[in-house]
Amino acid sequence: MADSTFLYGANVNANGIRQHYLRYGGQGGARAQRDAVIIVPGITSPAVTWGFVGEQFGRQFDTYVPDVRGRGLSQAGAELDYSLDAQAADVIAFAKALGLQRYAIVGHSMGARIGIRAARSKPAGLTRLVLVDPPVSGPGRRPYPSQLPWYIDSIRLAQQGIDVEGMRRFCPTWTEDQLRLRAQWLHTCDERAILASFNGFHEDDIHTDLPHVAVPALLMTAGRGDVIREEDVQEMRKLLPALLLAHVANAGHMIPWDDEAGFYRAFGDFLGAALN
């Protein structure tokens, strides 16, 4: 597109692994006065599937969308640690390796849990944290509403080669373009990484991290999907009283896929400039 904000894709060695990322916007114009943004996708979302969001963010911010380890073009393999701690360390090391002096983390689903764990260690340079519909499952808590076979079955079909109609069975409300992109890239998700992250949803307690978050934080919830309920929101606010709230009523868990404009509106000027 003529007015695309996409700059390039690249790799960096950070936290001892190859991390691939896409960059949008750069530091030109007003963006140079604003903090950079690192968008951390969810459990089976390679960076490229968040490209349409990166394009919009790039209009206002120097924006980076990394492939979480075991996804997309970042390093994968049986030898890797796919724990939440390792993923959080990746993001911190990624920002340091790229020399980002001030940056915000915008994490979706698993990416939000990664952001919380990263923020707990109070990394230098982190200025804001946005938690987009994070799973609130954990020890002794209700399970995450999506089931593991939904992920594993679709990944195995993608590894064999899946078309748009095959993917539609798993994501019936998505558009043709969204389905095509997922069908193209889902095979890059390492099944070991997905299993470890899904198990981590139920074994890692992000609630113990929240009182240690020292930067301004915004929680964005979806109107559908049953990932976060009102009682969960209230518990999170007790643990982090300064937590700001935004709600996108007409969206499910994949908020920008369901209501892209509503997703951008929900940020307001929290990051330093409006997105719409």
C-alpha cells in the first residue's frame, strides 16, 4: 500500500536466541518524541498476523512486533525453554538489544501474561503496559476457555497444508484475508511451544505479579469470549489499584479482528497519542 508504515523485518540475537521481528513507523516526525511500542502477540499468532495492527500503530509510534520464541521466524526447537519466565526475559532482552530507551509493551492474551511477568522485574526503559484480554487462569482457578485440541489439531493440519475453508472450521467468524494469513503461517508454531504455553496458562499465577507492576497499566477486556469476567477485573484492580480499564463490547477475545476501530479507540491517549 502506498501509505504503508511497514519498514522491514529483521532478526536480532537477544536472550541467547534468534528473535525475528517486524518494524513499523520508525522514529521520524512526532514519533521521535514518543515511546516505542512492542506488540507481543498471543499463543498461536506469528508477528505477521498482527501486521494490520502494526501498520496502524506505526502512524503514531516506532513499533516492533516480535515473533515469540517457537512461533513465526524466531528460533524454535526441542532444546528451548518455552516457559513464561523465558518469554518475559526475551522481551526485556529484545528491547535492550535494539537500544530502546523508553518503550511500552502491548500484549494480547498470552502476550499480556508475558508483559505482566516482564514488568514484575521492573526493566529499565519500560514506561507503560497494556494487557489485552489476558487469560486469568492459574493454579486453583477456572481453566482457560479454549481447549488445547483446538490449537494442536489446527497446527497439525497447517503443517500438512491447509486452505482457507479448512481454517474456517476453526475460526468461522474471520474474514477471507484473516483466514488466508492464518492458514499460511500457523505451521510455523512449534507444537512444543504451544503445549508449554497452554499448560503455563494453568500453572503460572500472574496475579502474584500484579502488585509488583510499577508502570501505568491498562487492562482491555472483550465483551465476548469469557476470558475475563467482572469478578476477575475487580480482583486485578485490588492487586493493582492504579490499573485503568477499557472495554470493547462488540468483540471476542481476538479484539482487533472483531472490532478493529473499537480496539484502537479503547487505548485513548494512554500511550501518548490516539490511534484513530
